Amino acid sequence: MSLLLAGWLPPQSRPTRGAGRLIQRNLLVYKRIWLVIIAGFCEPVFYLLGVGVGLGEFVGEVTTEGGVSLSYAAFVAPGLLAASAMNGAIIESTFPIFFKLHYNRTYDAVLSTPMRVADIAVGEILWSQLRAAIYACGFLVLMYIVGLTDTLWAVVAILGALLVGFTFSAAGFAAVTFMRTWHDFDMIQLVILPLFLFSGTFYPLSVYPSFLQPIMQISPLYHGTELLRAFTLGSFDWTLLAHAGVLVAVGLVGLAITSRRLGRTLLK
Amino acid sequence: MVESLVVGRGLSKKFGDFTAVDNIDFDIHPGEAFGFLGPNGAGKSSTMRMIGAVSPPTSGRLSVLGMDPSTEGIKIRGRLGVVPQEDNLDRELSVYENLLTHGRYFHMKRAEIDVRIVDLLEFVQLTERLDDRVDLLSGGMKRRLIIARGLINQPELVILDEPTTGLDPQARHVVWDRLYQLKRDGVTLIITTHYMDEAEQLCDRLVVMDRGRIVAEGSPRELIERYSTRDVLEMRFAADQHRHAMPIIEEVAERTEDLPDRLMIYTHNADEVSAELARRGVHPVSTLIRRSTLEDVFLRLTGRQLIE
């Protein structure tokens, strides 16, 4: 996805095979600490079992904005799928990148070679997209096992999860370029938690008064949730293009901010 | 006339209102070890970053390996070796993996890198540490690993920013020894340092920088001849003797410097001056006679005050 999008960037900031070199570096690191990956995956799983299945028994059937009736667990699951892609992307694109940028000074060493700033930006975003995809795949397997989706749509949903991963990877990296101390990371939690709670994950946006709904729609996770819910339910219509468009747009803005600000930080 | 490998003309670097490098000129020839000497904050590292094509000059002309860093930075970086001042080894990776990933950043083939790693680890005497995490290495070992990393692409020009700062004497000598060897192999070295003995040991030619400007240029020997005397006498006096001795000393010395704990006497012949002073009744508590070093030049040019 990012590779495709990167084709629209100006030539000097277009990535080369350099992005792949950075991914190889990250693979070497994670070969050793792969257990860490599992940790971030658990949260949405707990929510699915706790809220989706547990609370679902109590709630019974719900009706989506499109008028489809379904069990509460089936309603919540795609929302949590989107949230798990977001989690994977944010975990990977914030803390480790800040560490590499300011403490390990990894990128200074990288730039003493023919690698370029765009290679770093695109490589890291692709990599955290990959983590998002791993989370999404794991979650989809779980959904399949407990009977909340069928195989064909699940495959399409992976593409949707990759898009959500791109959006939040780029946004996360862009946010990191503004951060100066570890304390700034509290701000990420301050943004991520409301996104998680108010993006139509646990109930449709229609429960809010109509004047609040446009505000809720600012959330990129809302668009991700709608997209994945449509995919896992197999109900397609033209509004999906708008949802996907918002995700692409936010991701591209994030990538542009990242390349620009990272260049200013590293090549001063 | 040899073709210069690196040329700077009227080169300046500003960060906002602060001028880090102020209109400097220099020529670095193939095969030489060229030093940038100066106190902290003199502009050495900023100059290194410009040569390393990771910091665009504010004004002036810079040519590295015949190319312009602002347009051909990627090509230049492909042929340079960089040994930065701070330790930026990849702490999440092992010794081997550090060298491997760095080689990959140069788009070298894995097999080619593996051969190179064997040679390099032997060169910096870290062969047994191949699979260690870099956190487990001592300061001197890390420095040697950074040097090995900077050589992975077989560069013809290596930039070393304070290569031995923070190392113990043994570790410094090992690093110097490796740098000599590189020089013998025909690699051009650019070294920044604030250690005078390092500059005297390693550099064929050097410039002294102070507050962003180049204040002197030449070989270590030339600089000592030009800015200092052959010999230095360091004399210590009992408190009441000092004032009595001063006028006599000033008559016989080329130059003197009155420090809180001792008097520095610069002269071309220490034995003669010493005898003459004794004859005229000057009796210090102690006298140390030594040759002038680059440190005398350095302190004369950049002053004894702390620059902060």
C-alpha cells in the first residue's frame, strides 16, 4: 500500500530498496523478541471475549446503521479487528521509533550510508503496517474459530486492516516527529483511548445526538470500523469508498509530515 | 599539484543566529591524515557533518570526492566511511548484525558482507565477540566496532569525529594503531580531536579551529615552529621569589606566561636560559624543561579560558 502511494511522492523523496533494508533490520531485532508482539495482540482479544461474548449474552441482537440484525459479538468483532490493526500500528510506529530517533540514534547511522530519509519513513511505516497485519490476521483467525466471520470475506478484511495499519502507522510516526520527551507519550494514550471508545466499535454512532455524530466521524478509526464491518458482513455499498478515502488521505498526510519533519531533524 | 579529495571555500554553517562554521577554506589531499583541531564548540563536528553530506552548508562551496554534497549526497555517502563522535551502534543487535545491517544499507551482497566482517573483526580485534550484544562491550570495544562499521564499504575517505574521546590509554593506543594501518593502506583520514597528542601522532596536516574559524594551518612541526618556541621551561617559585624573578626572566625569554601555579618560559634554547637565570640569582623551587608541543600552540591560539 505505502509502496504504491509512495509513487506519487516527488522523486528525491521516493523510496528505493532502502525501505526494504530497514525492514530487514527490524526483522533481525524481532527475531529475538517476538514474544513482545503477542502482548499488544491480547488486548482486543480480551475485549472480544469479555465484551463481545460476555456482554453480548446480556445485550442480545443489535441492528447496524445499514439495518442488518446480528448478534452483539458479530457486531463488535470487526470494530475490534480495526482496533487491533490500529494498536499494532501505533505500538510499532511510536515508542520504538522515538527510541531509535533520539536514544539509539539508529537513523543517524543509517544516514551515514546511501540510505535516505524517505527510505526510513517508508520502511518504518511498512514495517508497522506489517505488525498491524499480523495482529489483524491473528484476530481474524480467532473470529473464524468462534464463528463470527466466514473465510472469503476475512481475506478481504485483511486488505482493509492493512489500510487501517497504514493510516495509523503514518499518523503515529508523524506524531513522534513532534515529540521531545518520554512524557509526550501520555498524549498518545489520550488520543487512542477515546478513538477506541467512540468510533462505533461497541455501538453504532446513531446512539449519539445528531449534532455530535459529525464530530465522531472525524475519527479515522470510525472509518476503519465501518469498512471492516462491511467486509466481514459482506454488505458493500458506495460509502465504503468514502471510508477508504479518508483512511488513505490521513495516511498520506502522515507520510508527508513524517518525511518532511524527519528530514529536518536528521539532516540539519 | 595533487587533485584535492575534499575542498572547502568560504564554507559556513549557521543554526538560526548562531554561526557554527564561519567562512572556512581547506584542501584535503588523497592519502593524507588531515586534522581539525579545536576546543569544544569550535565547529569541528558541524564541518564533519557537512563533509559527510548529512548537513547542507549555509553558504560557500564544498566538494567531496569531486561531487557536490547537496546534489550528490547519496553517491558521496556510498564512498565514505563515517566514525561518529557519539556511540550510535544499534543496541538492539549483536556485533555481527550491526555490521551486517550496515553493509546492507550500502546495498552490498550478503556473501560479500560476510567476508568483509571476518576481515574487519580481525582488524579491530573483536573476532571472539561476533555474537555478543553490543551492550556487553566495553567503551574501547564499542569504538573499535564503530570503526569497523565505518569501513564495511571499503571507503577511500574516512571521517573520524573524536575517535578516542573517553577511552583509556590502552584503548586509545589500539585505535591509533588501527588508524596508522589504514593510513599505510592509502586511506585518506579526516580526524577531529581536542587531544593534542592525538593530532601530533596521527595528522600529516591540520587546521586549528576556534569559534567557527580556522586560526592556523600546517603540519604539527610547522605549527610549533610558527606559533611556539623550541623549548619550554616550567618554573615554580616560592611566593616572595616570584616578583623578584619576573623582570629578569622577561629579559631572557622569547615569551612568558604567568599561570597561577607556575611560570611558563618559551625559548629556543632552554639550557642557555636556565644557566643564565641561575647566574643572575633566579632560583625557582622546581624547573621542568621540555620541548614545545602542539598543546602550547593550541593554548596560545585558542586561549586558556573555557569557551562555553
